[in-house]
Amino acid sequence: MKNRIVLFVAGCIALFLSSCLNSDDQEYDVPKDCQLTSFYISHDSILGGKLDTVKFVIDQVNGKIFNPDSLPFGTEVGKVVCKVTNGLGLVSIEVTQEALPDSTFYWNKEDSLDFSKPVQFVTKAYDGLSSKVYKAWVNIHQVVPDSMTWELYASNVLGFPVKEQKVITWGEEGNEYYYMYAQATDASKGYSLHSSSVSNARSWTDMTLNGLPAGEVRLSQMTEYGDALYVPTTKGALYRSVNGQDWTIVEQTYSIKALLGAVNNEKGLGQSSFLSAIADNNGTLDFIYMNKDLEWKAGEAVHDGFPVSGFGSLASYSSGSKQNSLTVVAGKDRNGKLLNSAWGTMNGGQWVLLTDQESDYFDKREGVLLSAYDDKFCLVGGIDEANKAQKDMYFSRDGGVTWILSDTLAVMPEDYKARGFASVLVDKDNFMLIFGGKENNNANDLDQIWKGRINRLGFKD
């Protein structure tokens, strides 16, 4: 019995010694992963308590943490709760707040931090060697969202004096160009055509132009309809082009007094596209309209007080009525009287007065810049009864029925010269471009392009 006890004890001692002797051969991995893997901030009142829904990205390669979509202008993040998750090897986080000098400390992942300026995070791992540096900041819009920022985009565009110009967008989607038609003050030069990419309106190329009668074309009334361009002349003729360069006269019985505009698409159920005009029928003015088969039909007689020149024209679609419409604003009537009214049609042959009979939303004027912008109608400038150009801006939310002066945030800049009879286009990035324009009816065209946008229309969703 004693021998068995001795042998058992000896065996235990041998096993213990064997375990001790082999202990130096074991390897233990010390965690080294000290990366930050998620990041968000929160506050009970900022963004209505929803600050924690703002998405932050972590650039592990460059050590940057930021929110891709900026917070609203004026948001203050001076003191917010910050929470992170991290790799298993992280043992400490050292924080330095740029907004608070000499504020470096070891952060317990609970104390609030000041993000009014960038914050640096230095993470360290258990091995005492691995570390990573992150710079975190909160992007906040630095401009007033509803203000409009303008710049003189280009000047000396054509390099020669111009009496009148018209700019249109031409081409298929994805391959569009600006076409500028210009009438030089030098009558011997006649009309010319110049083009630029819609992405770079600073660079223009001369193009050939054929078929337009010298000195007779009403460039301001050039209209696109059915994949072709139409423009009237002072003598009642109508010219057509399918490529913008080569023009031919349209054979017809009507004498065109004015080309009012066109509705090209047919989004509205049962509504046809049309090109609308005013015809002079032995001294009587009538509305006429053409369909997609190039067939003209007569409409009603032109109303007293309806513009026949100097008007702004705009085609639009109403999601409420599910109908397309054409609107003309301001201009001169058949007696040469300046107007401040707006008229609309859904078929080109019958027109209705949209504004009140005694409308005074804006002064009587001609040559207004009219466009669709920010889901509203936008009117800029024009030339008044004193033959003086204006640069005030008005918006209509109801398709031209009422107009509100924009006099605080969305306004033309101080160094923008007041003008009328300019071409105005809006690009896919919500920039409004203003080409040329006159300071009075007797002036040459301003050889300029202005470009502006309401700031929030450039913000990413």
C-alpha cells in the first residue's frame, strides 16, 4: 500500500515538472487591433433630438471620420455625446479638441466632446506599440440655404458688338450643346451661330448658318417644337430648321405676327402638343396653332391687352392638373402699350388671363427673363416704361397667377447690370445661366454670361 502511494505522488510530481519545463514553449497573442469601427454623435435637442441618425464614415486608410451629408446651416455641435465601437485590442483613446486649447486627455468614451472644430483621436493597443490616429469633424453647410450665389461666368464671349442674341439648348440628352444665334451690329455680318458644350459655356465654336434672311428675324421668339426649331420674321414669314444650322421657309397661308411658344411633350392624358402663334389676317389678329403633323388650325381672336412682342414665354407641366400649359408674361400689346400681365393656354388656340385685370405684382415691362426654377416660375428684370432695365426677381408658385418679389436672399448681385431681352436657361445642376441682355432698348447686347444657383439646390440629398 505504501508503495502505491509513493508511486502516485511521484507521478504527480513528474507531471508537474513536465508542465513547468514546457511552459516557455507556449505563445500568447496580445491583441493589436485598435481601430475605431463605428462612430456617431447625439444630443437631446440638436436636429430635434435626431442627431444620432446622422451617418458618419470612417476612412481607415487616411484616418478620417466625417459625415458625407452636411448638417443644416447654423447647426451648433459645440458639446455633444460621442460614442464609438472599436477593435478588441484597444486599451486607450487619447483625445485632443482643437476648439479647446491644451485639452488632450484620455477619453473614457462617455465624456461629451466639442466638435465645433475637428477632434483628434489617438488609439493604442495592448501590445504598447500599435496605435492609430484619426481626425474627426462634423460637416455643416457654410452658406444660407435659400440665398442665391451668382458669378460672372464669362465675358467677351463673342468678341464683337451684338444687336440681338438668342441661346437655346440643342441635342439629345447626354449630348447637348448651347447654340447661340447672334445678330451683329455690323449689318454686313448678318446672323451667326456659335456653340458650346453645356458643361463649359466659356468656350464657344463658330458654326455655319444658312438660310436666314438678313435683318428680318425675331431671334427672341425662336422656339423648339417637334425636334425642329422655328423662328418668325418681321415680314410675317416662318423659318424652320431640323439641325439648327440650315433654315428653310415654311410654306403657309398665314402671316405670322408673333411666335408665342410651344408645348412639346404630352404628359397630360388626351392633351396634344402644339406650337402657338399670332397671325395677322388682314389687320385682324388671331391665335393659330400647329400640331405635330405640321397642320395649322385657327383659334380665337387675340384679346385686347394680349402681348404681341417683348413677352417672356414658358412651357410647363402641372402635377396637380396633370396638364401642360404655355404661359406668356409682360411685353407690349398691339398698340405698343407695356404690360405686366400673365396669360396661359393648354391648346395654343384659346388663351386666358391669369393675373388680375388691375395686376400690380410688378411694374409694366418688356424683355423679361422668364424660366422655371426651384419648382416655381421665376421672372427677372426687363425694361420699363422709362426705357430703363431692372434686375428685380419675382417668383410665382401658382403658374403665373400671383407673383411675389424676392427681396432678401434670392436676388441679383450688386455688380450685375440690370437688363432685359437676355436668354435664360437652367442646367441639370440647377444653375441658372443668363446670356447677354440689354440695359435699354437702344443698347447693344451685353457680351456676358452670368451663372447662379440657390445654395440648397446644390446640396446633396
